[in-house]
Amino acid sequence: MEPSVSLHDLRAVYDPEMHVAMLRDGSRHRFYGQCLLMHPELKGQVAIDVGAGTGIMSAMAVLQGKLGKVHAVEALPEVCRLIPRVLEATLEPEDRDKVEVHCGFVEEVLDKQPNGWPQHVQLIISEWLGIMGLNEGMVRPLLHCRDAFDPKPHMLPGLLRIWVQPCEGDGRCGPAVIRSEQLRGTPQLVLEADLNTCSLEDLFVTCTVQLGASGLVGWFDLQCCAEHQLVLSTSPHAAATHWAQCWLPFGERLDGAARLRLRLAPQSTGLPELCVELTPPPGAPLRGMRFFLDRGVVERFGGEDGEDAQGGAKRRRTEDIEARYFPSDIAELLSLAKAAVRDV
Ligand SMILES: C[S@@+](CC[C@H](N)C(=O)[O-])C[C@H]1O[C@@H](n2cnc3c(N)ncnc32)[C@H](O)[C@@H]1O
């Protein structure tokens, strides 16, 4: 399968600052580390870390999961070069060889089957999540990798849930920290998917939601697996994570029911973005709205004034050169990685 994005698209998101933000997210590491501890049957088995980044999940798969071999696959060469440094900072010398780095898009690595590439894999560990879970579209290569193996490997995390709730707020569409007092109504489940079995199409659902405020807030939960109830919640009530929540502003108070649809929208530069589309029921005086979560654009459609859009034009790096990791960036990443594996 051809990768659906380029290195250029990945660099628009995954720069040194983003990797630092991810490595600062203690809730994230505690969740992945504790999930691994809940699966002692994986001891000595083979794993793939899809989108390994700096290699933190690969290190935890060896340290907490006691996996025998971890294939760390990362597309960006400048990030791949950090992985041995992170392994050196987090693992004992005898464990470092348990992680093998494959630099490339996972789609291409699966096609090329490089030397040492496994025919059987018991675990896929991956932190592939964007805003409201599905932003950035990394779930596509993730499920492609899962389906390349027979039997399918166990997925960590195993379950994904996406929620919305009516909410008051201001500011443009996109990531926001929402306080409890802004919330109205109750949380509404938009999607519940078992990543061990779902198809890509299963994730992009349509459902009915109740409005009742000047916007919606969206977030996601991850659950370790069906058997283990451990959850990483990114809800407004949970401990802060680097994802925060996602604010979807209407620009006015709206009430009643609406159809909510999730879909992935390609971008000319950057990763595919999650589009949340709200359509009022037939006969309702509301206009429809599309929220594009990466650019922060809100499009209104179906009213007397036709289509209009607000927000957008997020600043993007346009150069197609490797991001530069300065020694101070690397020192910070290594110290955060050490703390992350100790903190489980
Ligand atoms: C959300 S980050 C997670 C990084 C790391 N696993 C962590 O937890 O800190 C996703 C990583 O996947 C990489 N990536 C995205 N799509 C990929 C693909 N198709 N193949 C390989 N790597 C990919 C990105 O470059 C990025 O480093």
C-alpha cells in the first residue's frame, strides 16, 4: 500500500516541540506502561511499534512488557536517529538490541519486508492518536499493519471511544482545555471501536446527538483491551493530557437533535484532518456545519446565505527539509524519556 501522506506532511506536525509535548504527557505513559504490565503473556514475544517516534513505546514494551523483540517503525529519518539515544537512556545494555529500528513508512516497510522483518507478530503497540482520536488519519496505516499478519496481533490500546457534550465557550475551533462549569447536558458516545477487529470504515460513523449550548466539546478515551478496564480518558474531568479536548463552536446557541458524522478530509499540505459534520434534522431552522479539526476551520452550509467558512490558515512549515534537533532539544527529550519509563 502507498503511504497516503509524505514526509513533508508529517513534518508539518511532528517537529521537536511536538515530541517534547508528547514525552511530557505522564498520563499517556502511565496508561501504556500499565497496559503492558497487564499482559504478562506477551513476555518474550514479538511486537511492532507503529510510528515509534523517539522510541518511548518500544522502550516500555521491553521494560514493562518484557517483549523479546520490538520492531520500531518510524517514517521521519531525523526522528529515527533519536531512537538509539532514547534506548540508551532508558534500557539496560543487554536489552537495547531487543529493539530494531526500521526507518520508513510502515506501508513501505510491510511491502519491502527488510531483513529480520517478522512473519508473525503478537503485539502492535502504537500511539497514533490525534485530536478527538482520529485527526491526522494515522489509523489507516495502523490497521493496514494489523491486517498484514495472520493471526492478527493483539492491539495496544485495544478500544477507542469518542464522545461529545454540549458546552459553552469561545475562541476558534480546535484543541482547548474545557472546565467542568462550561459543560451542559451529558456526555454522548459517538463511537466505540475495538481496534482488534474494526475496519477503517467502522470508525467513521454517523449518529444523532443532542445539542443545547453554543458548541460541543469532543474528546476520546482509550481502553487497554476488552478484558482489562484500564482507561486513559482525555475528558474535561480527567487529568490533563497533551491532546486536551476539542472545542466545536456554533457561533450561537443551538438546541434539538442533529446528525453528527465523522470523516477524514485530505489536505493539500499536512496530514488528513478529522471533519465533524453536523446536519440538522429535516425542517429544523438550523444550518449544517463542518468543523475541520486541524485547520480550525468551521464551514456553514444549507442556509439562505449559502456556504461560508471561518477560522483556518494554521501556519505550516513549508520547507521539505529535516527538522533540526539541537543538543538542548535532545537533552530535554532524553531526560523526559527517562522520567517517562520510571513513572509507570
Ligand atoms: C503520535 S506520534 C507518536 C510517537 C511516539 N510513538 C510516542 O509515543 O511518543 C506518531 C509518530 O508516527 C509517525 N508516523 C506517522 N505515520 C506513519 C507511518 N505511516 N509510518 C511510520 N511512521 C509514521 C510520525 O512521524 C510520528 O513520529
